[in-house]
Amino acid sequence: QTEAYMTITNLPKEEHLISGDEMSLRRLSSVGRPYTFVEVRVVDEEDRNVPPGQPGELIVRSEHVMQGYWKLPEETAKVLKDGWLYTGDVATLDEQGYIHLVDRKKDMIISGGFNIYPREVEEILYAHPAIVEAAVIGVQDQEWGEKVKALVVLKPGAKTDVNALIQYCKDRIGFKAPRLIDFLPEIPKNATGKIDKKLLRQFYGKKLG
């Protein structure tokens, strides 16, 4: 993160070596452990440390964490509290201290009281042989609060339909599957080349399903 001089965790070369067991394979899917002189916690909404494996917000404390946003005291107060930087990243911490990113907190979808992380749904969509690109957002729903909407781009010449794709997801992630799917020629990106979730939410988020 820019707010922490882009140095929070580290997964050194020697820890890339795996023995084939589940634990070492899972280690490679992590972002490593806290860097030197960096304190890391994963907390719930009441700032309590969550148990290993349970999602929470990743917060960081170190001398290289920013002092604040330039002339934006209100924005600074939202992310800096008692010396801790609230990253906005949802993560889990395993028993060995490795940190696994789940998603961005602002992207989380709450549907029927359940937390659904778009990244998990997107990974399922990317595994589909017809899909080259996918983005998942929450859209307002009168019954569920929010429901999952997927925006997908098909590979050239590939074909599938909405119902087949929804069933494909249901077979793999159950209730987290998209209820709505739109096929797009391309998905908007921001200046850094990342999918622009903010723009997608602005365009689709006010539509009632």
C-alpha cells in the first residue's frame, strides 16, 4: 500500500520451496508474513483480533506508515486510528502467521445477512472455459439488501448463456453465485489498468433487481 510505503509483508525466496503438502502449498497463496519492524493485526468491526482463518480487516503499525493525507484530515481520521493504519483489505491470518488476502472491504457484498467476497466469485468465473474477464459487484435488492451481479467478457468465438453460467457457479459456490449476469465487450479499467469497481458500482449499484 502507498500509505505504508508499499512494504507490509514479505515472502522470502526460501519460503517459496514447497514439499507438496497442503500447508506449504497454501503458503504460496499468501502475501507472506509481516516485514521487519512491521506490526500486523486482523480485526473485526470492534477492533478485536479475529481467530486464525477468520476474515477481518488488515491493520498495520510501523514507523514507515504515512502521517496522513495532504490537507484531508477527515479522510486521514478514517484510516489512521491510535497509530494503526486501517488498510481496507479483508484478510485471514493462519496459525503460522502468514497473511492471506480475501478482498477489498469496500467491495464486500452483504446479501441476506451473508458476507460474499467478489474475488471468490470472480475466481470461479475465470475458471470457466468461455470467460476471459470477469468482475463482480453488489446491486441493490429490495428483498436481500444486495445481490450478486457478474459482468463478464467472453473469449473470441466462445458461447454460453446466463442460465448456464449461473448454474455453473451454483454448482461450485452455492448461494454465493451471481443472480444477475451481463455480457460486455470489455470491462472498464482505471488509469492503472485495474478493473474500475467504483465505476461499475456507480453505473449498476442503484438498479433494483
